[in-house]
Amino acid sequence: MRKQAFVWCTIVLAGCSSESFDDASPGEADSSADETVIRIRVVDADSTPLAGMMPVATEGPSLLSTVVSQGNPTSADGESQLVLSKDAWAYMRAIDPAGDRIAVEFVERQPGDSPESDDPIDLVMETSAAIVMTLPAKNDTPELLMIHPAHGEWWHAKGVVDPSGVARFTGLPSGVYALKIQSEDTTIATIREVVLTPGEVKDLGEVSPSAK
């Protein structure tokens, strides 16, 4: 791995399909003297460039953190740019607006950091995961809160429930998480640990209100 003036992290990230993005095509980013332009390249696990992915920077590592910068969708060669304040502490990652892929790493940029070369920073994305479960009581509006072991509340997703009461949550990050299933701020059930792999559809069966 080439040397970079960034702190590299390999944390699984979720797709944020609920965000509203601009439709501008990739191009040169405008920046002021107080800003720096970061080149980004988004690829899959086989290093194939991914088009249409959205580079963003947030003020914290969680996907629930506030977005402080957003680039244009990646081009056919997987490239785009982010413009960041030189004094900003930001976490850069890629998002798939469709929710089909998940970023598996982010780059933590500390204040004053700048690239040591003009080469783009590669961000890898993999196929998103899904969870299905049968709830203890029929509920049409369940929500899943994913809790990261190091960073706390990480991502949430709304479930779709079929007539038999089976709830399905899609667009999820792989990794190890505690889960909380909620409805209108009421906890339906909690699960202490679930391991998800890229592209997996994990069936948790019937969940109970008690922690597993």
C-alpha cells in the first residue's frame, strides 16, 4: 500500500439511499485557498472501477453523522473529487445512492492533512447485506438500529413486512453489530451480536423481546 498522509480505517459502511444527491457529472472541483481538493476513486473488491457512486465526507465516523462535503457521482473510471476545508476533521467514504453496494472502508482526514501525491484515494465497495426476521407481534413499521462495537449507533433501516409478519431489512453493511428493533420509539427486541458478510441475506428466525 502506498504511503498516504491519512489515517486509514477498515470499517464497514452502509449505503445511504435516503440521501438526496445532485445530478451533476464528475468534473473539476472548485476550491478556495482555505480548501483542499481530494481525488477519490471507487472500486469493487476486484479493483474494478464503479461509476455512479457518491463520495461524501462526514464530521464523524458513523453513517448517521452530518455530511460536510459531497462530490459528484463517480465517472466511468470510478473517479470523483471532494473539496474539504484545510482545517476540517472529516471522514471520507463512498455511498451508493441505490443501496446495492456498501463502502468497506473510510479515510479519516485530520486538520492540515493533504495528499502526498496526485494519485486518487481508493475506496472499496462490496454488495450490501440484508436481514429477515419474524417479529413477536405483527408490526407494519419496524426500524432496525445497528450499533457498532467501537462507534456506537451506526446505521438504521426501515423494514418491509409481508402478510405473515416476516420483516426484511435491506441495504445493510457487513460486519459485527448489536441490533435493536424498534417501532415508534418502542423497543420490540434486541440482539446482542450479529455477524453479516457482504451480499448475505441472514435469517434470524423469530426474535423475542429479550436480548439474545
